[in-house]
Amino acid sequence: MPVQAIGGFFFRSADPDALAAWYKQHLGVGGGCAAEGAGEVDEWSWATLGGPVVFAPFKTDTDYFAADKAFMLNLRVTQIGALIEGLRGAGIEVETRAEWDQPGMGRFARIHDPEGNPIELWEMPA
């Protein structure tokens, strides 16, 4: 297949500049950001590391994320414990549940951005 990866994620925002700054500050996501070892970036791109990406439509009545949201962003992370601690230290509510964590799938946590968009944080198993 000619498609190699997701090339971007675009969504509406009441205050795009403020929301972009929040993602950059708290998650290191967005233009000018790079995962450790991912190389150089420009002001528009976010350099990530290769790896699995889950692309999965859900039924409209799913309870996997909020019913009033059309999507949930899933970010593949490392050092999820330290990330959770930093987010909580910044006053960001982080939800974790023991049943979400599975040895074969990894660890999970959920947060919401300032506009209420759900974000799932996923640390793959070692």
C-alpha cells in the first residue's frame, strides 16, 4: 500500500494558539517538537518515532470515550509514571484505572485538553 503513516491530525479549536501552546508545554506535541532521537524539526512538524498506530472507528454509542466527542487522541508515550506526575503537578486531572493496564498491551492514562478533548496516554509494554 502507498500509505506509510498518519501525516497529521487536524481539529477545530476556539483558541488554536492557546491550545497549541498547551499541547507543546504539557505533552511536547506540535510544531517544533521532537521525540528524543527523532531528529530535526521545522516550525510546522512534530518529529515522532516509528511504531504502531491504532486506527479504529468505534460505534456511535461507545462508552470508551465521552459521547459528546467525535474522537479521542491516543499518544504513545514513555515513562508514563513521570509524565502523570508532571501533569498532576501542573494541575491537570489524570485518570488511571487498574483494569486499563494489561501486560500484553501496556499502561494507560486519560486526560483532557483545556477544550475538553479526550487524550489517552499509552505506554507500550517493555
